[in-house]
Amino acid sequence: MLMQDSGAPTLAAGPTGERLVLGSGRRVALVTVALVFAFAGSAWWADELAADRLPADALLVAANTLPLLAVRWNPVLVVLAFAVAYPLWLDPPPLDVGRDGHILQSLPTLVALYASGSWGRPLWQRAIALVTPAWMLAASLLRIWPSDPLEIGYIALVLVVMWALGVVVAERDAYVSALEARARELEEAQRALAERTVADERARIARELHDVVAHAMSVITVQAGVGAHLMESQPPRAGEALAVIERTGREALYEMRRMLTVLRAPGGDGAEDDEARPGQGRDPQPGLTDLPALVATAADAGVAVSLQTQGPVRPLPAGLDLTAFRIVQEALTNVTKHAPGAAAAVTVRYRPGEVALEVSDRGGPSAKPVVAGQGLRGMAERVALYDGELEVAPGREGFRVSARFPVEERG
């Protein structure tokens, strides 16, 4: 987001809705009025104002100065008032003290002219902004020409420069405003994309967890039938079936709690109608035991992957097992996309109370940088779902993705 210093000129809007390139317009007007009145007072004390003209000249100075105080509220009327009063100010000038004094006397008009050049885009305002300096120049011509043609050029230059300066500053501020608006739009679009990505990933996780639970229910149903059939003839086997039901039901409840966490999360979706897809949700989802097949698939894509398992392998809850598999899958996908042809290593570590994953590649400095896209956001969502930790960072020779998940010890 572009920022502006508070002391610098900014775009401000008065009650009339006009845009001015005078963010501190009131202070500018007050300082200008004070300067002109101070100059008039010094001229009066120097007897440069004739006594018989003092009241009229004081009135003229006030009329050509005080309207500037309203430039923030109605700049159109202020500039028109100065344009009308300009000929009266010129002939005879109340403070005839040379060119520099004349410029100081005309300071309110110049400030208003600058404001007129810095108005917005309405055509009638632009017309006034163009007519005003032309009218002031014509008044100067009638008074000075042909006695001092250089003075005419000097006046024309000052008037045009002040108006053009206002136009240039207005165009610059309009450009800055457009950049700020564009930056806000991009920021909103980026935020919307991130929210959509998170929502899509939550919906995907919820659907996969639904499949895990549906598979568990299928196992329970089958084992319950087996147990009922063998209850009288083979009690030991019936007991085994009941043990499977108990273990599967506990894991299903565990996964159901995880699914409800996803559905309760802000923006969580996952509300697709799975009942309209009766054939789905019955096949088991992949897990860490399927990593050899995943490694073979990556090899077919041109990535040489080594797989290493450390520690005693133990079964994981179905949802966590699926999430761990997806993390490795996404990491290998990134290797294929951003470091094609590089070698990668997958390490699974089973430790007391946790399981850790690490996928590193040796893409070298030529590997394309990995940005926080949808895949990495999806990883973060999955890891957070199981209270895990995710680290995605450059490794010693390439890129490294590591994740850790707490695993409840079950008897």
C-alpha cells in the first residue's frame, strides 16, 4: 500500500465534493492572507498608500484576499471572484511597489489559480481553469500594452506556470490514487484467493475424512455380521471380530472429531452431497504404506526418489495416515514442477509419541523458487488439522519439507 506523508499535499474533498491538491488548504490560505495584509500594512506605514485612498484600497485588498479562505469549500466561486476583481487590482494598483510587490499582492490569485488547475475532471471546471488565466492576461494587456511588452510576457508566464503546476500535481496525485486503488484490488484478490484455497482444501479434507469414516463403518458392519454368525459355533473368532469392531469404532470416532473440527472452522465447507455418489467412500484411502508406489510414480516422472523408514513402524489413525501420505505426495509434486530431474529423499521417522516426515531434493541453485501457492497452503491446513508442525525452507542443496505429528499411544 502506498503511503503519503501527512505534511505533504494530499487529495482532500470539501463538502462540495471537489478534489483539491491542497491537503492543508486552510493553513495555506491563512498564511497567504496574513502575508498580503502584512505587506499592505508595511506599505501604509511607509506612506506608500495615499491617505484619501486608504479606505478603498484596504477594502480592495480585503476583497482580493479574504475569499481565499473559502477555497476549500467552493474553489469555483473563489477563482471567479479573483478573476472579476483582477482588473480593479491592476488599475490603479493599491500597492504600486514594483514587480516583486505586485507578485506578492497577486499571491492569493496565484494560489487560487493553482487550485483551479488542480481540479478534477468535469469539463466545466476545466473550462473555467482555462478561461481564468486568459481573462487575467487580457486585463494585463489592456493596462500595460504597448508600454511594457516584457511585462506582458512575465505576467503570462507566471499565470500559465501556476495553472500548469496545479494540473501536473493533480495528474500526479490521480496517478498515485490509481496505483493505490490497484494495490487495494490486488490485495483483495490475493486475500480472496487465499480464502478460497483454504476453503477448497478444507472441503477436500472433509470429503477424504468422510471416506475414511465410511470405510470404518463398512468394516464394523461386516465384522458385526461375522461375530453374530460365529458367536455360538466359534466364540474365539467372534471375540476377534468384536475386538476389530471396538478398535475400528474408536478410530472412526477419532476421525469424526477431526472432521467436525474442519466443518466448524471459519469458511469451512465440505458440504458436498456425498449421498449422490453412492459408490464412493468405501475404498480405503492411501497411507504411508503406499509410499513405495508413490515413489515409483515419481520415478516415472523423472525424479529419482529414495525412501527410508526409521524406527518401529506402527499403524496410525486413518485420517493422520492419509494426511502424512498427502504431505509427501505434494512435496514430490513440487520437486517434479520446480526441480525437474533432481534427486529427492523421503524419510519417515517413527518416534515415541510422534511421527515425522521429511522430503528433501538436491535441485541445486538452478531450481526454481517455490512460492506459497495452493499446494503449500493445503499442506499447512492438513498439518494444522492434526496439531502438527510444518516447515518449508531451502535445504543444504535444494529444498526441504518437513512435518511432525503427535501420535496418541494406544494400548
